[in-house]
Amino acid sequence: MPSTNINDIQAASNRLHPYIKHTPILESSLLNTWLGHQVLFKAECLQKTGAFKLRGALNMLLKAKEQGNLPQRVVASSSGNHAQAVAYAAKLLGVKATIFSAKSLSSVKAAATRYYGAELNLCDTRHEADEKAQHAAQQKNTIWLPPFNHPDIISGQGTVMLDTFSQTEDLDAVFAPCGGGGLLSGSLIATRALSPNTKVCGVEPLVANDAAESLRIGHIQRLSAQPQTLADGAATLAVGNITFDYLKQLDGFYEATEGQIAYWTQWLQHLLKIHVEPTCAMGMAGVIPWLAAQTEPSTVLVILSGGNIDQQKMQQIWRQDHLAQVPSLKMAY
């Protein structure tokens, strides 16, 4: 497959412009004061369907329509946000959609997927869901919309940073969560093209650290079972062969404990007054050590990738009150 470049991302942006939100950049003056640096947040949690995933799924379908290849049906496997994105994009273009997901799928994400008109097929495991999606894609007039490992998906996700650089500049670093690596891959391509001196870093759950292990070893490692993490959007079993090539070019990669994920979900909801998923709050677990190593004030951006949380997840996040410990660069948590 050909590699993705900034022209592909610009073309994706042109396709998507009539259909998606130009999400805002937020910041907390209180957090900036506590940390001694400027931390910006790209609020993709306010995107249609509540996550950045719509950019990739819709770009792939719109491009297929441009080329006269729009199918009668699309299938996908997903832990939630990609499911909603595919369902919404398919409805927009008048295409039937079938989504395969593990039974652990968040109830709010399942409800939204069905609301957008998709057929939702719940499986015992994520591995089974992936296999069923690939098998279903073999049927006539059907295509599979992968969650991350495809140039059109990566191009769509790259429009997050294309938008960002139209809103701000002089970023020292960008942090994004890593599930399958699509958002990080697109962010890396756009950032390298538009702001070559800006560092790009990824963060994933320590208990779901297939990407970190893959980077350490030099080849893709696959988790043997579905990881139990608050950051369900980053609970993929393995990165893709395409995205892994981009992940190897990152400037930093961090692993977040479940305590850190809960801590920053609570604090970002409190400071920014918006709903954020644990998956995107996790980015702050990379920001803190990165900023602590800087010798002068820096400006970093965290991509808040999604904001779809159900009651059960909120109860898990708030099981312990983390707001008693104020954020700092020297914190131990």
C-alpha cells in the first residue's frame, strides 16, 4: 500500500469539511499555573459521534464514492467509537452497516451505534469480532472499514492536526492516545509536514501495552486476551503493519497506569468542564514526565480523542477521589 502524505490529509480535509465540526482548542489557566507550562487540548470529544473516529471512517467512504466504488454495505469491528463513526457515516451516505464488537462494549456506545441504524453483532471476544468482520467483508458489494490500519483511515485521522495548526502554532509537542495507532500515524504525518520541530508522542495503557512492547522488541506483538483497562478505546489487541511503521518514528512513547488514567480523567473533566473519555485523558500521563524534563517553558497539545462514557465507566473512574491531589510535575501517583 502507498504511504500517506500531507496531500492525502489535505484531500481528506476537503472531503470532510461539509460534514464534521471544526472542534475547539481549550486550556485551563489553573493547570498552566500549576505546571509552569502551557497545555492545550484539541477537543475532538466534541466532534459529531463524540470522537475523532468519524474523520477516518467518513473519509474512506467519501473517497469510495468519489471513485464510484461506494458499496451497498460496510462492516467493521470496534470497541465503540469506530462503531459509531461507521454507523453514522454509512447512514449519511445511504449504505447499510454491520458492526461486530465484544460484549464488553460500552452500553452508551452500543446504543448510539444502533441509533445511527447499524446492525450490532456482539461477540464473546474482540478477536472473534475481528474475525467475523473480515469474513463478512468477503460478501458481494461489501467493504470492511478498518479502525486504523488503512491509508484512507489514517488520512482522515490526520485532519485533526491539520485543523489544529490552523488554530494555533509554535507547539513544542503533541500527545495522542494509542490504540491501533491510526490517530498517532495521521498526527505524525501532519505534524512533520506542517511543524517539523514539534515532537509527537504516544500514550497507551500499561495493562494494554502491545504497542510499547512492539516498539521495544522491533516487531508487532499481539495481546493474548482482551485487556481490562479504563481506557477502552485503547484496548486493541495489536497495532497494524501500516501504523507500526509510523509509530517507530515517534519522538516518545509512554505507558499509563490505571491510577494515572483515572486521575487525569477526573481532573480534565473538572478543569475543562467537559466530558472526556479515560482514553484521551491518558495523554496527560505522558505530558507530565515530558514537561518535567524540559529546561524552559513549553507549549504542548493533548488530543482529547473522545467523550463517550457510560454510567458503569464513570463509577469506576470515581471509585477513588483524585481531586484532593493537585497536579504538579513532581507528583507521585
